[in-house]
Amino acid sequence: MIMETIKHYIYRVTWSEDDNEFVGLCAEFPSLSFLASTQQKALSGILKVVAEVVKDMADNKESIPEPLNSRHYSGKFMVRVPPEVHRQLALEAAEEHISLNRLISSKLS
């Protein structure tokens, strides 16, 4: 069960200038990381760290994060912008003869 869950998490390996090493990360656990000299070791390391944390959470009957890819997204979210940005976007949408929603959606895509 634990291995099935962690296989569906989102992992990333990037270079850390500060540490002069690769760092393995997991999107579902933003506080966890693993430093290593190679990309492969960083990925292997973060996989092990996540597995240990998930096992510990299960042993303690804590809620285990659902993989981001398994979550349902409605397609709706609210964003607050300064009034001048709102005005500028509304004008741009009007000039293009499209809705404000369509304009913002195309800018985000």
C-alpha cells in the first residue's frame, strides 16, 4: 500500500547552487528534500525519505497526503489583483471582443 501511494507522487530533481549538489524533492511533501552528488542518487534518496515518512505516518494513523495527480480539480480558482490590473485586463478583453475569463485563461495557458 505504501509503495503504491508513493509511486504516484510527483518527484523532481534539480541543482542546488547553494549546496553544490543535486536536490531531490516531492511536491506532496514540500518540507522534505534529499541532497546527493548525482541526479540518480538524489531521486533514490527522496524516494526513500518519502517512503519512511509515509510509513511513519501510517504507523501513527496520521492522514497521508493524496497524490496531486489523483486529486479532482474543478477548474475554478479565485485570484485577487490590484484594481489597476483588473481594469487593464478588462480593457484588453473588451478590445479583443472576448470575455475577461477567456483572456485570463489564455494568458495562463
